[in-house]
Amino acid sequence: MSRSQTRSRSAGRTQRGTGRSRNEDAFLDCPQRECWVVADGMGGHRAGDVASQWVISSLASLSGQGSLDQRLDAVRRCLQSLNQQLHHQARRAAADVESTMGSTVVMLLLEGGRAACVWAGDSRCYLWRGQSLYQLSRDHSLLQRLMDEQQMSLELAQAHPDARALTRAVGAREPLNLEVLELGTRAGDVFLLCSDGLYQALSHRELGSALSMGTPQQMLDRLFATALRGAARDDLTAVVVQS
């Protein structure tokens, strides 16, 4: 979706990974309604690309009217309904080897001096403020659970064979348990929404370095240029928003 001249400037991009036959990521860049989304279809499962596009089209169809609280309620209802549809569709296809049909979602809503981040899964939302990078979302993954509940180090948790398995996603199970973080915004804040393919290809320092320069489009170009220096086997998707 094209950018427009609004209080918040933004840019988005997605690119198929070299190890993928199709791009299972999707994004929404809608500065007119101060709404941005990244979705990542569950890799290796049935119709992951369809699930992520369904998430984006469903959220894009919302009116965007009302206060931030009203918009959040509409998002929750939309994603809960979509979760049921995806879950039921997968159950009807249970004879297939892979019957899960789901997607991560991470969404940013802005209004005046307020921001709300909504997510399920391991797509992330970052904030660049005052020359520091903050990860606002917390991954819903087995990797994160092992570190939280069993106090494993990152290295040990990553060694688990199912470390990348998701513990929450749209379509994975009912009911959908969304997480929401609200915060106040400051002039010059930069938000980054991205799929795991992008943040796993870049260090924390490289992410911050890219978000410290120029316009959202220049930041986006820097993120992708740096990520594409590596193997980039997973799909890469990012949306950059500058308030």
C-alpha cells in the first residue's frame, strides 16, 4: 500500500527468502489510518502464504474510525473471528499431513501521543528512541518459554530441536490469546515491525544503526541491504514508521 503525506511517515517491503518456494510473509503500510501490520505464515504448514494474506486483508478492511481504544477492540474482534475461521478450515482438512493453517501477526496503531502494539507469535515490534533500540514485543515461541520458565541461556534454548516452534499464532488454537502493549510516543520515535527472517539476519547493533538514518525508506533500504549480504534463506519483511 502506498505511502501518503501524514503526520507519520512509513515504508514497507517484503522479499522471498532464497530457501523458500513462495513468500509466506505479508504486510500492511497504511499511514492514512495510522495502522501498520506484518504477518508471517507458519512455515512448513498448509497454506501459510494464504493465512498471512488473510490476516492482512482482514485488518485492512477495518474502518479505522473511532478512538484508539475503539480501534483496538475492533482489531481484537477481527483477529478472534479470523482465528476461528482458520482453525475450523484446518480441522476440515485434517486428513492432510499438515492441517495447521496459521500466521503470526504484529500490528502498530498510533493516535496523537499514544501507540498500541498488538501481537501473537514471533514477528516483532521495535522502538528506536534517543539513540537506543527497545524490543517492545515478546516472542510467543518455545525458545522464549524455555528461557523464561526453565531459565535456559539463549545458547541452550536455541539448541532445542523445536526452539522455533510458536506458542501462539492466528489460527493455531482457540481462543486466540493476543498480547497488547500501550505506550506514549515522542517526536522522532521510529518503530520497526518485522518478521523473524529479518531480525534473525541482523544483530541488535545493525538494527539500531539502520533505524538511526534518514527517512523510513532509507532505513528500510539499509535494513534489507544489510540482511541480503547474508544467506537470507527465510522471507524478509519490514515496515518502518517514523512519528
